[in-house]
Amino acid sequence: MTIAAVITAAGSGTRLGARSSDGTASRVSVPKALVPIEGKALVAWAALRLTEVVDSVVVTAPAAHLDAMRAALADAGVSARVVVGGDTRQASVAAGLAALDLDAQDIVLIHDAARAFQEPAVALATIEAVRDGADGAIPVLPVVDTLIRAPGPDGLIGDVVDRDELRIVQTPQTFRAHVAIDAHTGAGGAAARPATDDATLARARGHRIVAVDGHEWGFKVTRPGDLPLARHIARSLAGGGA
């Protein structure tokens, strides 16, 4: 049985701020996944963490940045296949799944390059949950902030939402291969069922998805304010401390 991963790496670096190879601001638009953190691109950190628990990795990337993505992975010593992604995250995942050519009972992890520092133990927990019989498994974290419903046009705040009933969803989201393929191609494909993650698509097809404990290092690197934490974690992983 193969355990493989699809890493989506086509997201824009607009909110994060495009960076050059030395980490300084750049006018050149690059995918977020190529932003360097302590000498390695985000996508390389993501792939390195996953290679501890999977057999093979496919990275989906914009057509204009395939060579740069391959170089970033190779420079970090990562063996991964890079393929062209789609116009949407779901289309990119479908392209990655097709490139893997998996058997129905293989296990596939679908991961975002922006969550580059997720703990391998979390990925392994999702794999074990699927091995134990779930169709899919996702990492989640409790909500710690107070939540309210959106204010109305007059600015009056909405009701408080019970945060104990809510969880923050992370990646990797892990499935039997046939479940992931069904989620992205069944009943008209993912385009017919808009969703922000893969588990939502799988649940819409009737598959049983369970949750495991996530980790704070699985945060999504999105804005400039996320970079100091990303660099701190990267230095820790490289043995440089804080």
C-alpha cells in the first residue's frame, strides 16, 4: 500500500508580500510557496516535513513557475514531482491525484504548502485514523477567541457564537485514494460543489471523515506578521534555537 501526498503550491504571495531569494522585498510576483524562510522555500519545508511519513510527493504549481519550484525542492534535497496545477485549489488537487496514479486503497495526504511547518506526528495521526477504518481524517484545533456573528449595517454586533462547538481546520487532510478521487471527480466534480477544503467535498459524497488533534505549528503562513513565527520554527528545526 502506497502512502502519497499532494502539496498545493499555486497560491499567490500577494498578502504575504513577494520576496526575493535573499528575503528582501521584490517587485516580481511569485507564488507564496517560493517565499524563502531561513534558506528554504515554504514548499520545501512542507515537503520535508511530509517525507518523514509518506512514500512519494507531488507538488502542483503554476505553469510559469515549474522550474523554480523544482529548483527550490532540489536545493532542499527533496525528491518530488512537480506538475501544473489548476485555476482553483480543487482543480490543482485533482491534477495532483491524477499524477500519482494511486490504487483505490492507497492513502493520500492533501496538504497546503502554506502550512509548511505542520508536525509530522499530526500527519501520521491522520494516516493511522484512515488505516483504522475512517474514509478520511483531518487535523483540527479548538477555537480560543471569542466569536460573534457579523455586525449589521448599523454596526450593532451580532450574537456570541459558542466556540466550544467549533474547530479550526488544518492540513494535511488524509483519505483513501478512491475517496479523494471521488470527492474531486464524482457527481460533476469539485466545481459543482464549491468548498474551501477537501473534507467538505468528501462529506458531501457521503464519506466518513474523522478529526485528530492538530498542532499550532500547522498554522497557515498568510500575512507578513506570520513570518517571524515561521522563521522561529525554521530555526528551531535547523537546530539554531530561537
